[in-house]
Amino acid sequence: MICKDRMSMGTDIVNINRIKKIISEKKSRFYDKIFTVKEIEYISNGGHKYTTIAGIFAAKEAISKVLGTGIGSVGWKEIEILHCASGKPYVNLINKGKEKLEELGLDSIEISISHEEDYALAFAIGYRSNNINIKIDDSIKKLLPRRSRDSHKGTYGRVAVIGGSRGMVGAPYLTSMAALRTGTGLVYSIVPKSLENIMSIKLTEVIVKSAEDKNKGYFTKDSLSDILEGIEGMDAIAIGPGIGADKERTYLTEEIINNYKGPIVIDADGINCLSINPDILYKRDQPIIITPHPGELGRFLGISTKEIQENRIYYSKYTSEKYNIIVALKGANTVVASPKNEIYINATGNPGMATAGSGDLLTGIIASFIGQGLIPIDAAKLGVFCHGLAGDLASIYKGEHGVIATDILENIPYSIKKIQE
């Protein structure tokens, strides 16, 4: 199935009396400049009606706006308006027109033409398709949470994201928005108090909470009581995006792990803080998922990134079993390992996802699925699949060189929709 996504629009209105005047003065020159042979044939068969001529003229202008060029770099005759047997107009792009369509990542342009006594109006919409050639196994499809008509925002979980420091507010922003886009009913972003205003401006649908930071711009030991209060009643929490790493933040990370009684997703500097004293994991009986890139897992284990990359499955399993946690080792073919010796190798994703903020999105996606009721290992497997698929969809339209984290974020709903289809 091909699901279309509206990308860009263009419209144009033409005064029919203007067309009458032009044709009365220089009909042949006007026809030769503006219309293709097939268009002239259609106009002729229709009796050279001014309304028809004005409608096709307006449609070409509207389409040039969808292409973002105007008439110029794409010429009049490189935009052709043809008609089905039923009379419905459709677009045929030629040479530079076709090249521009492909450059924009559009699959088609649809048009509507109407007129009344004095004016002809054309409306054009450019579409891209969310069609991507990837097999979605039933094992993934069945993990996706179903939504009931008899539900409310509380039905789909409460997730808190603990993160941010001065200069790094984008990380918790992306994690929080990813959780929302994945389907969480209520998302809370807990940030240092001095960053509360900027996060409140950036986040419209997320509930922003603050923790005392003595105006330092990062979490301190004074932040702990506010954080612990803020995560009460949460179905899942995520910690790490943008928090930074030092003794105070290591202390906070350890205290949150010791005190919160639900599932935790730990990423980025949260993993770096945890690597100072990973033995605290032995004391915890609630699920923890860590989502390291190879460098972070290397620091956690005290070995080189090169060693991790050469033995990705081994070290994912080793870490998972040793510390009784779930590991999602990011990178090409993300590896998910559980303490029960489960291994999942993800097939989605592309090199365009090697961009700042991409990992923050994965943290939010996994936390969201846990908050919606999935067991953590299933949330991790479905999360890395959706994350990679969102990146694949983004790369279709932006190219691997141009993808940024917000492109992946915007495609999370489409990745979920594609699994549903």
C-alpha cells in the first residue's frame, strides 16, 4: 500500500478577460509560447473556450509554485496539463519540470481547476509517498500497542524525561517529543530550573517541570528532591539526554536508579555517569534499558570503541547478562540483548541517521512504548525498528546527507502507521 503525504501546495487565479484580450491580439504566438501540442488539441476540440484556456494557464502557474521555481527555470511547455477520458485534469512534467519533481522527492502533483464568469482558479498539491521496500515481520507488527476508542490520555502512559543543561536543551526536547510522537498520553520534561523558561517555549504539548539548580544551568545535588517528586507516578522514565557528567550528576543518576521503582531508559551522559559505579545495577530489581553508542558502551566496560565494533553482539550480550539489564547498542544493525539471552538485530536505518540528536529520539521512543504497556524487551525491539524506519523514510525525501534529527522525529508517526498497514 502506498500512503501519500501532502508536501507542498500552489494556487493561481487568472482573470478571464485578460486571456480574452491576449488571444484577440496574438493568439498564435500565445498558443505557441504557452501550450504543448496535446494541450492545443484539447483546447481546439473544446471550441477554444476562454475558460478552458485560462484554467490550463492558471494550473501551470500553480504547479510552478509547487515546484518552487515559478515559470522561468521550468518553462511553460515543461508543465503539461492533460485530461482523462472523464475530463479530470492531470499533470505531465517534461525535462526540467520532471527533474525538479525528483529533486524535491515528490512522486506526483494533483490539480483541481475551476472557474466562473470572470476568473479561473487552479489548485495544485505535490505528494510524496511513504512507500519503502522493507519487509515488516509479524513478530514486529504484533508488538505495536492497539488503541481503544474507549480511552483517554491517561490510558497511554505517563513518561518523564530527565535531562538538559545549559547549551544542551535540544536533547531532552527531542526525547520528549519522540515520546509524544510515539503515542504517550502525557510526557513530562524535567530540566534544571534555570532552563525552565526556554523549555516551556520550545515544548507546547509537553508538561515542563523544573528542579532546583541554584542558577548553574545543570542538575546539582539540590535538584534531587524535585526530581524524585516529579517522577512519582510515572509509568517509565528516561534519564541522560543532555545532562552532562560530573560527580554531582553521577550522584543524581545513582539516587534516581536507587529510588525510582519503575522501568528506566538510560542514554548518553546517563550512561557515562553510570559507568563510574555500574555495580549499583546489582541492587536493582526493576528493568533498566541502556541505549549506548559504541563509544559509550566502551567507556562503560573500560574497553576501546574498536573492540566494541568488532564484537557488537558479544559485548551486548555480555553487558546485558552481567548487569541484568537490556542493552540496545546503536549503530548499523542495532543490537538488542536481554539478560534472558534474547538477541534482536535490527534491519532498519541508514547512514543518514548518524546525526546529532538521533539517539535522543530512540530513548524517547523506547520509553514511550514501555509507558504504553509493552514489556521492556519488546519496547526496545519495536523502538529500534520504528526509529530506523523513521530514518529510512526521512532519507527518501531528504537524502542521507541532509537528514537531521527533526526529520526523523517528523517521520516517527509514519513509521508506526506503516507497521499498522
